[in-house]
Amino acid sequence: MRLDVFLKRVGLCKQRALAKELCDAGRVRMDGAAVKPGREVREGRTLEIEFKREILRIEVTGLPGRNYRKGDGEAFYNVIERKGCDPFR
């Protein structure tokens, strides 16, 4: 599954375009390396996503199919670390 689609489906980004922008800006890393939005996500990968006010590090535990409830997005990843960012950045 594409990285930008994964971020949208599990609810970490509200729109796929936002997920693409984060990837293009180098604010999403997979296993320590910056990745493009079309990169394939697999179970067991570690993602680090830098939002405006926090950095979220997660481990992918599953891939959502087309038929799942919107509120069940957190079932597909485990949060490893959550750090706050500098609000003036």
C-alpha cells in the first residue's frame, strides 16, 4: 500500500494531499530515511511523521483494506514515541 494512502486511511492525515505534502517536504521517514509518497508500506516498518506541533513515531502492525470503520485506524499501528515540537518553528 502506498505511504500517502496508508496515512490517510488510518487517520493520521485528514487528506491524501496533506500526506503527500508531508512526504515531499521530507517530514516522513521510514526506517530512518526520508521517503516519497508512493513508497510501499509493509507490516513491521517504523514511520516517523513530523507534524507542526509533534513528532510521532509508529510501528505499522497491519494494512487497512477498503472496508473498515473509520474509528478503527489505530488498530493498524502502535505508537512508539510521541514528542512535542517547538511551536515557534
